[in-house]
Amino acid sequence: MRRKESPWPDRVYKTLKAAGVRQVGYVPDAGHKRLIELCLADRELDAVVLSTEEEGIGLAAGAWLGGVRGALLMQSSGVGNCINALGMTRECRFPLLMLITMRGQFGEFNPWQVPMGQATPGVLSAMGVVVHEANTAREIAPTVEAAARLAFGGYQAVAVLIAQGVIGIKSFQEQASR
Amino acid sequence: MTTALRRRQVVEILLNERKGLLVVAGLGSTAWDITAAGDSPLSFPLWGAMGNAAMIGLGLALAQPARRVLVITGDGEMLMGLGSLATIGVQQPGNLSVVVVDNERYGETGMQPTHTASGVDLAKVALACGFGSARQIREPGELWTLRAAIHGAPGPHFAQVKVAAEKLPLVLPPREGGLLKARFRRALLGEEADLA
């Protein structure tokens, strides 16, 4: 008999803790709701709400300058806000771990989300960010673990794209009810 | 009418005998200013990422709560990252100061006026965002109060220092990002930072 697994955000939280992450910058997304709550409840973690996603690129850079590992949570629409700042990440070889919940990708109801969502992997790749895709709930935490190793061990910028199919939001009503 | 403050003298006063102060400088003139005051491995001068200086300071201040952190940047750079003042206000890092050297110009691109030339008051923005102290400075005497706050008093502090719009000789820091990062970490964290 197989033990019931905890929800994926709980497993990702444990993975971030095990990877030594002590700062988490975020712009909220419905798909990150649970993970953000876990981070905010953790007194050993600095959870920093951002006014725009590019702030998180600077935050993580400052954390690494100070000897601390950071992670950055956002939805795919926020990736576009980060592009120029990612130039610093690359030039300085700052480690960067981004967890991105996808919109505009699978069953999207909002047409305005589609262009950025579809462009997300290409935009990240163009700026030198390694892209890992997690298409099922089960593979998210192991993918984050591998991404953290590559980011902090290999001094790379790495993004984990969490597929919209995993989040599964189908309508405005459903999003509002979460 | 008092004589306008001069940016290199302002930065020199703030950084003289800086001891363990950690400094992040926005791209352009403020990066040259901190270098004119004396390059240090504990300085991180930006050559890009416009709008992000204050956030790098926040990440550093949260990571190193026992150290004092100073962000020195220009008015154009601060305007591009205005939201970061709100983000810092929420976090309330007591060891962080943000000083805007405000010549009311985009100095590297032809001295075009910025919003502050039309009266946008960055100190009031910072105050409204929750900075413990936020002031506009025009008098030399006020710089010593600011210096004392940067080096010791509980923050976060913000100052918008009005300076003359002048073109000065470039004093350039190293520009390779990987080098700037590695030397900063080694100076702050020791040689074991190389193996982290």
C-alpha cells in the first residue's frame, strides 16, 4: 500500500528548505498560494512580497552577495518584466532559482495571458536561463531539487515551469474561489 | 541662496572611513562617485540592471542583518525602481539606507531632465512607503546627520540629496560582473565563499 503524498507545494517547500533557501521573493499567483503561505509562516525564511517580478532578480542577487540562497516565485506573465535584470544575473553569474506557474499554456481562458505564456520558455532561454518543465504534480518537487543543485552548485540561472495543467484553473470564477 | 552640493563631495563624506559598510551603487554617475571615493571589494557598482540597485541592497541587508548596507544611486535609476521603495517599506530592514544623489538629470545620456526636475519628491514617496527617516538634503551640515544614520541608527533610511548638475571626469570601477561579485563575497564572507 502506498502512502498518500503531501500536496506538491508542501513538497516543494521542503525541497527549498533542504536546499538551504533562506530568502523567497514572490509576486502572488493562485498556483503559488499554498507555497507562499508556507514561506510566510516560516520564521527562518525571509518571504518578500514584490511590487514587480524584476525586483526579485535584484533581491536574489543581493542575497547571494550576502551569502544567502534565494528563490523567486512568479507566474509566467512576470517573466517578461525580468528580462533586462536577467542580464545582470548572467554577466555576474549569480545563481538564480525561479519557480514559475504557467498561464496561457493549457486550457487558458484569458487571451491576454497567451502571448507571454507561450513566449516564456523562449524568452528565458534567450537570456541564458536554463528551463526545466514540470508537467505533472509528482515531478515538481524532484525538478525543483535538481534545479536548485544546478543553480547553487553550478552557478546557473534556472527556471522551473510548472505546467498550467497541474494548476488546473479553468475560469475566472474558479480562480477567484481559491 | 546656498551653494549647490557637489556629488563627489557628498559621496566622499558618506563613505570616508567607511569601515565595514557594504555599498551598492546604481549604474552611471553614482558608480563613478563611489569609485572616486576609493574602490573597495565591499562595493558593488552596477553597470546595468537599471532600477534594481535598491533591491540588491534589500537582499543584501536581509542576508547580513548585522552589517550596515548603503545603496547610493541616481534619481533616474531610483525612478525606474520606485516600487522597490514600497517593497523595502514592507520589510523594514533596520540596517539599510538608500541615498539618491539627485542632479535632476539623466547624466550619461545627454543631461536630459528627470521627473525630479519637475518637482517629484522622492523623499515624500519613501516616507509614504514606510521608511523610518526620509529627507531631502540641500545643506552640507545635514550630510553629517545622514552619515551618522547610515552608519548606526535603526533604519530603513532614505535621503534625496540635491546636487549640482555637472559633468565630471569618469572614475571607473572594474566592469566584469563575475569579478565584482566574487571579490565582494570573498571580502565579506572569507575565502570559503569561493567554495560555497
